[in-house]
Amino acid sequence: MLSIQNAIISVYDKSGVVDFARALQKEFGVRIYSSGGTARVLRNAQLEVTEISDYTGAAEILDGRVKTLHPKIHAGILAKRNKKEHMQTLAEQGIVRFDMVVCNLYPFEEVVSAGCGLEEALENIDIGGPSMVRAAAKNHPFVAVVTSPAQYSSVLEEMRQNGGALTEKTLRQLAVEAFARTAAYDAAIHKYLSSLNGAKWAKTLVMSYELLGELRYGENPHQSAAVYRAPRLDGGSLAAAEVLQTGGRGLSFNNYLDTDGALNCVRLFKKPAVAIIKHTVPCGLGQGDSLPEAFRKALAGDPVSAFGGIVAANRKIDSETARLIADKKNFFEVVVAPDYEPEALEILKTAAPWSANLRILKIAELSYPSEPEIRYVTGGLLLQDADSAPDAESEWEVVTERRPDEAEWEQIRFAWLVCRYVKSNAVVLAKDGMLVGAGGGQTSRVDAAKVAVMKAGERAVGAVAASDAFFPFPDGVEVLADAGVVGVVQPGGSKRDKEVIEAANARGLFMVFTHRRHFRH
């Protein structure tokens, strides 16, 4: 174990540092060395502090840019206690052996995320702090490195248990966390400076994620899994969601995937909308003038498949909607929404036989996160912009003899928005603001049309169909027409567009080309 006798304390985030330093000094007799603002704070708290500049004999220079970058600091951190020559050098040159470095860094990430110029960003790149942290972490068998106020209490507790000493295991864990912090810090700097070069994609991709927690298992019980979060999150990110009820077991791997898919389904709707998701695919999606109406439509779309699904809403959940969700005939794994009325939250937590197992999440906002999407492939990864922008209706084109009426235009918009959230090849049928049939994940477009028609049944009559990509042949349109569909919205762009349009005209359908594809793999 390592007994702590001398500590350097130099922190930007000073929360809790006075109490931590006081405990080190009063309980364990630790001598404290500090600089600048940290030294003033500790001295004002009536603690004994040796100024680093007094110890090194070198005053801070260059507006404080050089404070701790000195051999008497780094030698005292890096010296190996079990090497006689190192200890002899320290003694000959009057260098203190530092057993602990307490240091957190300039808030570079916060400054650039708030928007700043290059000069301000550069001034918030810490140099001395990371240098000390890395030196201490490298020499962690002999030096404890504390990089976060969140570590203060556990470090003190262990020292109290061990007479002022820390175990080898703790020293190593502190070093691991220190290197993680400096790596994340450098990654943020790299990302910011790369963005100034005007290149869409960085030449080297550096990513840093923090462990949010281990999961019970992965996609299947024999797979282990964990969830990580980006250090700084947009409010619309699932990883930033507030968990109002864990359901006893917390979110599973599949819950995370499905909940993310459910959220994406309702982000772009302007009217109240509800999505019900199974295996990342919408089995129900409805919009209405109120949230209860939207939920009724979503559930009616496919009530059998909805059992055990994930519910996402784009409005605050009220008590009426909560009662509909918590009906004893239903069963849902997760509910996620921007907010909940107090009565609604109580209903969700208690009204249904399965309420105690329900996970309830609150998402701060519904805007799409600004980060690109990441897809992993063997030995690498793919990045792309999220398919998150609404389509420009000014680019849409009616290509058939029949034109949609006003009510049909509303269904066209709804169907087209739903379609982008179904796995390709995808064809969906919409009617009265609800998804009535979805054919997704098919290897041919005609099969996607057949599945959508099969799921819709009699509700296909009068419905509007949307296809995420063009119809390569007229057969898919003919399947839809046979089922009673009144019109189709699709990107267009096939070599056989003329034949497809002729088939629609022959059956009295309208057809709208959006000139934008929405594949989802």
C-alpha cells in the first residue's frame, strides 16, 4: 500500500476541494503544495499550503501558462521509490517526493460546445494539468492521481480504513481513469481543431465514450453487453434520458435499440404522435389532434404485435393517455416522452399489473442529435449524416392523371414520414393518420407490398401507400391497387418509371414522386 505524505493540488473545478484537502491535512498530516487560484482557495480556508512557485523557485510566467512545468515537480512525481538512484537524486537536489496529484483540467469541452473563437479555445487547452496527470498515472505504483471531485469521498474512505494509505488496486484504477480523462480531453481538442479545417470527415477518427453501465446481457442471453455514453450529449440523445422508473431490472440491450428507434419515429411529427416499436420496427404509429387519439391509432394499427413493445410520444403524456397505455389488456416494456403530468406518471407506475416492471424515460428534447450515425463493419466503421431532415415538399411531383385531394395529401405526408423508419425494402399503408400495414425488411419491393397489404387486411381499402425507394416494376403497384389502395408516394427514379406510372393511371391511382430515397438498413 502507498502512504500519502505529500500532495500537489491544482484544480480548475474547485467543488469539494477544500473539504478534501482539509481531510488530507487534518486527518492524515499530508503536506499540500498548490498553485494559483487553488492555493488561494485553500489558504482562505485556513489550510497550510506551500506555493509551488516558492517550492520550485520559479515564478509563474506567460500569464500563468507555465506554473507546474518544472523538473522539481515532475521529478517528484516520476521518481521510482524502489530505485535507489532516483531517491538519491531527489535528496541531492532537494526535490519533494509527491505521493498524490489532485488535478482536473481546464473546461475545454464546455467552452467550445458553448461556441467560442479559436483564441478562447486555445487558451482553454490545459498543458500543465495533463502533464502532471499523465506523469502520476505512469508512476501509479508510487503516486495516487485524483482527477475528479467524484473520487474524493472514496479515496478518503479507503485512507481512513488503511491508516492513510491506498491499495495497489485503487492506485491502478485511479491511473486508468486518469488516462481515460486525458484521452477524452485530447479527443475533444482533436475534434474541434479538425472541424476548423473545413473537411467533412476527419482524417483520423478519435472517439471517447464513458461507461454508463453493464447490461444483464446482449441481444441474446449468451452475449455480454454494456452501454456507453458520449462525454457531452445533445438533449435529444437517448443516453441523456432521465430514468424515472427502472422497472427493477433497468433497460436491456434490446430495450435501448428499440427505444432509440421509437424516439426517432416521433421526432419529426408536428402533430401529437405515438409510435409503438418491436425489434426497432414500428408496428403502430398514429398522429392526431390529441395524444390520446394518437395512441389509440398507434395501438389499433397492430394490437397483436404491440404487446411487449416500446411506446414513444412526442408530447407530454397526460392522464388520459397514461390510462390507455396502462390498460390491463396491454403490456409494454418502455415508455419514453418529453415529460409526464404527475397524475399520468403515477398511473403508469401503478395502474397495470405490469406497471412495476415498466421502464419510464424522460427525454429533454426531441430534436435529432447533431452527431453523425455510426455503423460498425468488420475491421472498421461507417459514418453518415442522420436521415433526419424533413423533405422539401416543393420538390414533390404528381406524375399521374389523378391528383390527390386535400385529405389525401395529409395521408401522403404521414405515410411518407412513417416509411423512412421501416427497414428496407419497405412499403407502408396509412389511413386516417395511422399506420395500418407495414411490409419491411423484404428483399423485393413487390413482396414488401404484399406484406403491407396482408397486414392491413380490409383497411387497405382507401389507404395511401408509401415506398422508401422506387418501384422497379409495375407489379408492386398492381398488388396495392388490387387491395384498394388509392395512391402511392415514392421517390421515383426507376428505368421503368413510365411503366409504373402507366400502371397507376390504368388503375385510377394517384402517384407522387418525392425525388428522395429513404433506405434504412
